[in-house]
Amino acid sequence: MSTPAGFDELIHPATRLSVVALLAATEWADFAFVRDSLSLSDSALSKQLHTLEEAGYLELRKEGGGRKRRTRVRLTDRGRAAFEGHVAALRAIVDGAGGPASPAPADRPLPTKAAR
């Protein structure tokens, strides 16, 4: 099976996909909001944001100064297009898999003692 067009290896890891999905739903988001929403540490989120920023998928903006300084983040047009393409590719993979031919073993009832 070949990888569908639009599948993005950079976005695909679960943490990055969660970050991009969250940002796709808004124009700008505060670093703290993203961190808390995804239950990530500051360092884990910073690492993911840096990777996505280097790819041109998001923009970081630092505002204010001193104790009031905050970081805001948003998807770029390129990042939004990459996310939408990746979601379409994932849908194509899922749709191409079809439904199960029979229930998975965990879904089948266990035989009773009388049936054994």
C-alpha cells in the first residue's frame, strides 16, 4: 500500500498532530493554553513548536515584557494546508481499509461451559 498524497511525516507524530489540530481551530493561541490543553511540559511543547516553526508551519510571536511576557502561536497558511492535506490522507487510509469482515476476537462472546 502506498502512502496517500498529502500524508505529512512531520505532522504525523501524535504530539505534533495534537498541536496542529488545536491550532487549526483558532487564529492565535497562547503558549500556556496549548500547553495546558495538551497536558505537555513547557520544554516538550517548545521542542514541538520549534520543529513546526522551522518547517514554516507556524509562527511564534512574543508579546509584552518582564513578568507579563507571553508567547502566542498560530498556524501559517502553509501549516494549515499541510494539516488539511494530512487529515485528508488519513481519511483516505481509513476509508480504503473498509470494514471488518467479522467481529474481532475481543468482540466475540466467550463460549459458555455448556457449549464446550
